[in-house]
Amino acid sequence: MVPVVGTEGTHYIVEAAGCSEEIISDPKKIEQIFKEAARVANMTVKASHFFRFSQGGVSGAVIVAESHISLHTWPEVGYAAIDVYTCGDSDPEKAVDYILDRIGAKYAHVSEVRRGIPEDDGTFTHTILTWEEKRDRNK
């Protein structure tokens, strides 16, 4: 049996649609949202960098001690591609929910990838669970 070395983590891959064009085109707003999402999910922020492309989209990441939260946006169509990958005692699903709420996403296709699962032969594998959410913004 291979000893557990703390390699297991959870990676959320999110396709968010119907997002607020105003929010997902503003790197300062996105950075604030992502830093707060990290806090809500019990992650430790180490660094961050976000920038806006001349066409209006934003790319960036918050590096956390547990791994990272990143995105790329297409404001003209209300789309954001979001990744939240963590290991340890954080709660990445809370980060995802916080981000989706704050960017005004009306729909999300989410894949949860459990990564770094040790195999008996010294290799590693992953599992994938995928679902879709219609998000009610009128609550």
C-alpha cells in the first residue's frame, strides 16, 4: 500500500453564463470577489494578479496556500471560465458559490474533479462529477 502523502485535492471547473458584463469586465472587482471567496472558503491568500484585455475580457488568479482560484472572461457574451483548485481543509465549493453569486451568473455547468488520489502501484488518478445549475438571482 502506498502511504498517503496529502496529494488529494478538489478542482472545480466552472462554465458560468449570464454573468454581469459590468462585473466580469472589471479586474479590480473580480480580484476583490476572488480574495473574499478565498476567505469564505477558508483559504490563505498568498498573491493575486488580474488584468483586462483591450477587448474587455479579464484574466487572473489568486494564489492561495492551498493552490489557486483563476478565471478568464468574455463580457460581451456574459461568460466566465472559472477554476478553483485546493487541497487541505478548505471548502472550494463555498468559493465557487460565492463567486457565482457575486458575478451574477444565471447558469453554471460545474465539474468537480477529485485529483491526486493515490493508487496501490504508486501512480495517481482522479474522479469527475459534473452537474448543471440554473441560478435564481431573484431570491
